Amino acid sequence: MSVSKVYHFGPRGRISDVIKGQRLFEVAGLNECFDKGDSVAIKIHCGEWDNTGYLRPSIVAGIVETVKEYGGDPFVCDTTTCYLRSRGTGRDELLTAARNGFTPQTLGCSFVVADGPYGLNEVKAPLENGNFLKHAYLAEAIANADSLIVLSHFKGHGEGVYGAALKNVGIGCSSKQGKSNVHLFQHPIFGVPAYEFHPEKCVGEECPIYKRCGENCPTGSFTLSTEKPYPRWDRSTCIGCYECGLRGACEVVVQPEADTRRRYFPAAISDAAKAYVDYMGRDRVGFINYAIDITPTCDCVPYSDMHILPNLGVFASKDIIAIDMACLDASVQMQAVPGSRPYDEELEGEPWKAGNEKFTNIMRIPVSQWSSVNAALKLGLGSADYELIEATPGPRERYGQPKYREHHPSYFTRKPFSVNKPRFEPECYLEDIKVTLEELSGRPNAKVTRSG
Ligand code: SF4
Ligand code: SF4
């Protein structure tokens, strides 16, 4: 197997993650993924409502600037989710993206919901020799772009085990239908047919979402009556669209205890990733992973929890497997942040220790953090062998101020300062300093009480 190049900037140093991404874009040759004038989709995860772990808009804006510098015509995009939270429809996703800071003003280009207002705009991407799928559904706006740059936040994921480039492509670039397929909701063996139905657990009109629950099934497979047993579920017509969340919150429709679907899901991600990378063209897709603010769960939950690892830096590659391998390897080598999820007492395998797998061991059901990577290798999507190349900063004068500004800011203040002179004002100071350095040192003698 060939050895792929992965370029890396460590987490330390007086160089921002915005610049690291820009510099890595250049040294990894991601500009070679498009020609001048090409439409370039920049795929991000814009974060769930109230989540704060997603990549900062300025990081994305930096890549937008770099794509433009190389002559590309960028747009930033995300897709609707297959469940109905704050990104379930295009109009909700635009609001969530704006609340999280992703707007044309902050990005310097348009923000697009790539699978349209209802997540139904898609292109069927063929797949040969997949592990689970015969084809996948790529969000239309991405499919119609000339190139794809994938910016991923490396972190844990409740079902994918970890989230980075493979998941950002395999799930993140899918339409709703594509996401449902990859989640294996419609799989004839361990999808909907295997789910358990407990109508007796429904509390009927006492449920705060009774009305909504009874009305939101697009196929009429799930209905509610006013008499016990309230719910009726015809699984023969249920399309596993997950618009109802399969009643996960109330245990009326639940996944079986030994959930094969969830255990295979990380591997199914790689099927779709293969279909989409091949659809776009291998030389038309580039990846940057930001292993910063590494949370135990994905940016698709409405919280972030404490970071489980110190920042590991920024990675870039043209190989989707090698870049995720490099991040996972770095996470294994590092000790977890004390007090974070890997230290929770109920967990087995001491996941907090350097040398142990962090993500495998914080999952609620046993799934290997290498599942997606192993499945992608089986599909020939890239190489697990990689050369990790430490990048160096570029010319310093390029950085630290907007590139559109030719002059130092003092150039623009020289005229108003000469007319409206700021005063040199020694008389604003007291003659004696009233506080000593000793008084300023040490913790104040404060009493603290705790309750609750
Ligand atoms: S099925 Fe669940 S969510 Fe729906 S009304 Fe009954 S208790 Fe509420
Ligand atoms: S998953 Fe099935 S029951 Fe739920 S909304 Fe979709 S079709 Fe209806």
C-alpha cells in the first residue's frame, strides 16, 4: 500500500488555528483540487443550536480566503439532519448557522444548505463492492460543485465513535435519504424490522408532544388514538425516515438491546464516503481536520461537555483515511484531560491513559474507534500508512491582519491623529500610587460556601 502524506501543525506556538489551516491548505497542495474559476464546495458542520464545540467561523473564513486566492469560487455548506432538531430543515439550518456565526458576512461567501429546504435535493452516487450499500445519495449542491474541500472537527461521536473526515463526508455530505440509508435505519435485518414496539408505554395526551407526535409521520405509519393503546405503528409502511426519532425519547419504539445497527453504523459511513469521493473525483477532494476543542460527543448535540483531550493540532491531506488515522493515533498517544469523560468511573479499559483508545472506551455500546477506517481500507478509499510531515509557518508578514489590507492600520490613523490629536496627559494621574504590588498578589481572603 502506498504511503500518504499528512501535513500537521502542532497545537502550540504563536500562530492561530486560522493560519494553520490556511498554511496547511497550501503545503498539502489542496489548491490542486480545483482550477481557476471552479466552483468549490467547502463542507463544514455548522453546529447544533446551543452547541459551542464546532469550528469557529473565522477558521472557515480563512479557508474561503485561501480558495479565492487560488482562483476558486467557494461556497460553504452543510446538510440537513435526518432527525428534527435545529438543522432538520433548510430554513432551520440557516437560522442555526447564523446563530452560530456562519453568514455570508462572516464567511466572505454564501452559506448553502446543500441538500435543499427539506433535505431531498440529492444525486444518486453509485458504489461498487460496498460493505452495506449499493449506492448513496449525495447532497445536490456538493455534487454539482467542481471540487470539495472538507473541513472537519475531530471529536467523539455518539454513534460514529469518532467524527472527522470520513464521517463529515459519509454522513455530512448525504441528503436525508442518504443519511437514513447510512444509519441502516431501513436495513432489512437490523433496521426498522428489528425495532421493538411497546405501545403500552405511551402516555397519550399527557405527553407534551402528543399532537406533534401523532401528526409528523410522512407515511401515516405511526398514528395516535385517544384511547389505549394510543399508538399504532405499521412497520410494513414505515420508511425509517427517522423524522419521528423513532420515539427514542419515550421508549415506545426502541432499538434492541444488542443493537447490530449501531455497531455497524461507523463502517457504513465509509460506504457513502467512498461513493461521494469517487463521484467528485479523488483528485478533486481535499481534507483538513482540526483536532482542537475535542469533545466526547459530536457537534450535532445541543451541548458540548468538557474537552476530553488537549488540542492535538491541525492536519491536512488528500487522503481521507490517512488524515483520520493520524488524528486517531495522536488521540491514543495523549493522556485525557483530568475530570473529562474518559475518567468516568463506569468506563472500562482506563480510556484516560496515554496509549489507550479514548473513543472506543467512552461509547455506551462496544464499537471500535477504528471501524470506519477499517471499512474504508477494505473499500480501497485510501491508505492507512502515512508520513506525518510537520509544517512550518509561511512568511510572517502575510499573517496577523486581513490580507485585503495593503497598509498597516497606522497608515489609516495618521491623518485623524494629526488633526484630532490624542492628548499626552500626565495630569490624569494621581501623584501617589494607592495600591502596593503586595496588595495585588495572592488570593483575596474570601469565604466560599457551596450548596446544591
Ligand atoms: S409515542 Fe411517545 S412521544 Fe408519542 S405521544 Fe406517546 S409517549 Fe409521547
Ligand atoms: S421513521 Fe417510520 S414511523 Fe417514524 S416518521 Fe418515519 S415513516 Fe413514520
